[in-house]
Amino acid sequence: MAYYVYLLASKKYGTLYLGVTNDIIRRTFEHKSKVVAGFSKRYSVDRLVWYEIYDDPVAAITREKELKKWRREWKIRLIEEKNPEWIDLYPEITV
């Protein structure tokens, strides 16, 4: 089973949300549909702009905790290394 650490954004350089999941398609859909109350719903954070894949849940959770300590500009650099235009990657992963 795969585990994902992911970043969502409200828009380019907008509000960021960092999470971990074992089903990135379902979880991103939940953010987009605003079915779960919380931060991402409140701030309309629903654009999948970055993710990493792990085989081990402990490794994924460890990485998420590490990234949560990062400064905002470091997270922006991480996004822009792979996705400089901040394109929503959700359509790409649902193919």
C-alpha cells in the first residue's frame, strides 16, 4: 500500500495545507468537495500542488511531521521544484 504526504494550496502563493493519507485521490476529493469541516474547508485550500509517495506509513508520517516544522518559504521552494506553475495535480492522478 502507498502512503502520501501532500501539500494543497488555495491559489499560487496562497494558503497551504500539509497532510498525509493512504488514498490521495479520495482525500483530495474530500478537500475539493468540502465535505470535511476544518482548515482546508474554511480557507478553500483544495488545489493539490505537491506530493511524495512512501511504502511505509511510519516514513510518511515522519516526513509530514518534519515538513510541518518547515518555514513557509521552504515549502514554497519544495512545491516550485516540481510544480513551478502551481498546477492542480489532481486531474493527473485520477487518470
